[in-house]
Amino acid sequence: MAKTEKSFPRNFTGCLTCVQVLNIMVLLGFMLNYALRVNLTIAIVEMIYDTKNHTVANLTEHINGTVEHPGHIEQTRYHWDTKQKNLLLGSFFWGYVLTELPGGRLAEVIGARRVFGYSTLLASVLTLLSPGAAALGFGWIVALRVVLGFLLGATWPAILPMASKWIPPMDRSKFMSNMMASSLGAAMTMPICGFLIAHFGWESAFYFTGIIGVMWSVAWFAVVYDTPAQHPRISDTERNFLMKALPQDTNKGHMPVPWRSMLTSPPVWAIVITHGASVFGYFTVVNQLPTYIESILHYDIKHNGLLSSLPYLGKYLCALASSVLADSLRRSGRLSTTAARKLFTGFAVGLPGIMMLVQAFYGHDRVWSIAIFTLALTINGAVTAGYLGNGLDIAPKFSGTIFGIANTLSSFGGWLSTFMVGELTKHDKTYVQWQKVFFILAGTYVFGALTFVIFGSGELQPWGTRPEPQEKKEEEPLNDQKV
């Protein structure tokens, strides 16, 4: 298996293989996924009228809610208080939590191409409508963000079933690093949107990301298919290689989910709990970093966007490097799959917990604070070599469902993080209150890391395979290769 995977075939034309095209489109898709999500976190800094920064001396407030900087563009601003601000940031997760599990299962049944593609297309259209929704009233923009979360919630678990059809087992850590391109998307979106907002107003952040999303969706449906057998332009060489390298399910219909076995499996709960802890910390930073940089570190909007992007860029680079390393160690036999998943999860989730403790004591300093945030999120990128794709190891046929369960519970953490920060800082926006946030994050990260190190596994679970003897006999040599 190792030799086969190292000599992955290329098309006779010398062009990109279909697997390479899939990797590129998934990478761009997750970049876009977070661009559609984090555009609000940078735009909201300029959407809200702040009496501390916009005084009567240098601003003219109009009846329709617009304010004007002398010599600069006219900006529409809203009188939303801190509680409303965090309510709006958290509303995304109300919808997001509803479609994680259905999205994963739906991708297993009808294919990830339609689930991921249509969800992203509709989310892009809604993004284009965001400025209009805000103008209609606070309730309208909240409702739009709920629906946006509802659509994007289905995308993440949809990719794992596609990986089980297209990506050989020893290359899956590297493929899963494409999901961390969401961080790369945030890294690029923050400074770009910061620049656009400074020169064209906060509405431009939504128009830019929405148009890019529609363009990507058209390309996705043109070049991506659910299986090698369905792809109309794949070479015979590549199709034959993938059909031999990956177990092919020739049975009609879909294997029912073994809910009892799944929900009583310690390795499944190790994924769920660890993912919840990691995402709780990540979403807290994603949603609150621009606000922290503005209110505690006192950077302007252009510097805010650039500085807010640094942790995301580091996270993607670490995700890619750790995934390549993990696949290499597993392929060479120097680490078993279980050992690799535990090692990289402990590193990626445990160390950020320690960094949050450091942040609690040094986060008031501009240089130290940005450095700590950047290092913590950079290290967290190694989850792609750890628990993130672990569902493909223990039960590839139900990887979408497992990830859906994990992301459903972690989505509550996303909402809880905005609620937590809102409650702790609504009356006292000081560094002392933010210290409480950092202590909570530290404990959450460490708990998640310990849970996976104790209960995690990289072994194929008995309930994760189809029980029919005929298929088992046909797939036995391939299963030996997988392990």
C-alpha cells in the first residue's frame, strides 16, 4: 500500500488529477466557508456607533443612522449595545447547530457534492443580502445570520464521506488539512475586509465575500463529483487506481446507522468531547479577537484586520505541516494510527491551554498578546493530524454522522463562547474581565486534550463495517492494506 500511494498516477495529458482538483476545490471551499462567517466579526467593529470613539467633535450623526468622518466616506452605524452585539455574533450558531448531524448523514446518502455545493451557494446569496437585512432592523440581520449558520452547518461533516470515496487511508490527514484552510480564509479575509471597510464602508465586506462565494459554487458543480465512478472526465488510470485502493460498496441502499454501538463507543465520545473543547476555544478567538484588539489593545480598523489574521495564517500552515508529518510517520510504520492521533491531539489541544494561561498574565501587552494568540491558534492547527479525521479511522462509512454529532455539540460551545464574553464584559470591558475568559479557555483546552489521550483510538471499530459475509470476503485484502 505504501508504494502504491507514493506513486499516485497522473493523467496522461499531464494535467491535474481529479483528486488534486478535489483537494484544491475543498481547500478553496473551506477558505470561503470562514470568509462568509468572519466577515461580520471585522465589519461589526464599524457597524456599531461607539460614543467613545465617535464624538460630536469629529462626527455628524444623521437621522437615518449614518455618521460621517470629515474627509472620509459616509458610514451607516447602528446603536446596538454590547449585549446585542454578542447576540448577533452568536446567532450564527443557532442555525449552525441544527444541520450538523443531518448534513453529515445526508452527505452519506445523497453525496457531499450537492450538500456542500448548494449550502455554500445559498449562504453566499444571503451574504450579499446582509447589508439590506441590517438596514431593515436588528431582528432581520439576526434572522439572516441564523439561516446562514443553518446552511453552513451542513458543509463540514459532508466532506468526510467524500474523503472515504476519493482519498486513500494513508493520505487522509493531509486531505483533512484542507478543512483548516478555513483559517487561511479568515487570515486573508480579515485584512482584505479591513482595507475594504476603511475605504468603501463595512457593506463592502459582505459584497466581496458573497460574490466570491457565488463564483466558487459554479466552479464546484462543474469539476467535483461524489465518486471516481461518477466523474465524466477522470482518466482510466486514476479511476482504476482509486477503485483498487479504496473499498467499493457495491450493495444497493445505505447501511443503517448503528446508533446504540456508536453512542456507547469511547473513541466516538473522545472525538466529540475533544472537538467541543477545541472549537470552544477557537470560536471564542474567532468571534472576539477583533473586539479585543480594538477595546483592550487599541488598534485601528486597518491594523485590526491585519493583526486578527495572523493566528489563522499560522493555524493553516501548522495544519498542513503536521498532516504531512503524520501521514509520513504512519506510512513508514514508525507510529501507529492510534499513537499518531493521540500525539498530535495532545499537542494541538493541550498546548493552547497552557498558552491561554500565559495570556491571562501577559495579554495586556500589545506585542505579547498578539504573539500568544498567534502561537496558540497556530499550534491548534495540528488537530488535522489528530482527532479531526479520526472518524475515518474508526468508522469510515459513518464518518459524516460522527463528525456531525461532534460539530453539533461544539456549536453549542460556539454560541456559549459569545454569551460568556458578553456577560463577563457587558458592564466592565477591562482586561481583568478578559482574564476570566482566558482562565476558562485554558481549563477547557486541557480537559479536551486529556480526554482524547485517554479514550481515543485509531482502530477500525467492529460496528463500523457492513456485516454481510460476501462483502467482507471481497474487501478483506483492502482492509489489511488500510491497517
